[in-house]
Amino acid sequence: MEIENNRLAPVVTHTSGQGAPVDDHRTGRSSAAAAQSEHAKNTTDQLSLTGEARQLQGLENQIASAPVVDGKKVEAVRTAVENGTFTVNPERIAEKLMRLEFQH
């Protein structure tokens, strides 16, 4: 069965990537803008978050505001290096490298 589609014009919007919206010369607005405006008048969008979602959002905000580097630890290492009291433990470094290698 073949369906004839000669009455419908293709819809082109500014977000479809298929071209520019068609201007309505009577109002000076594009048809896409007029359709979006009409749609906005007729609908009300609502969003409700679960308690877990709110908690995750709060945790995300805390993580985003936390410093990436522990400044006190950096200062302690810097002071130890400058004083010559910083010691390197090659066994500990090797253990951590091996643990990291086996995790992959």
C-alpha cells in the first residue's frame, strides 16, 4: 500500500539542522518561533526530584566546591623537602605501582 504525502510540507526548525525557519511575513516572526510560543502558552512543564536525587545534587555541589589538592599536605611536603627531612620509601612506591598495575 502506497501513501501519498503531497499535502504535508516538511517542518523545518532552527534546531533541526535542515535549514532556516520560514518567516511569516504578516507577523515578522518565523513559523518555528510562533509554534514554540503557542506551545509554551498551552503547556506547563514540571519537575520533581526524589530525596535521593536531591541528596546526590547536594553531594555534587559539595564535591565541586572542594579543593582538588590538600593544601596542608602540599605545604608539609614542601617544608620537608626544603629542610631535607623528606624521605622516599621505594618499597611503598613499588607496592602502590604494582597495585595500580593489577587493577587494570
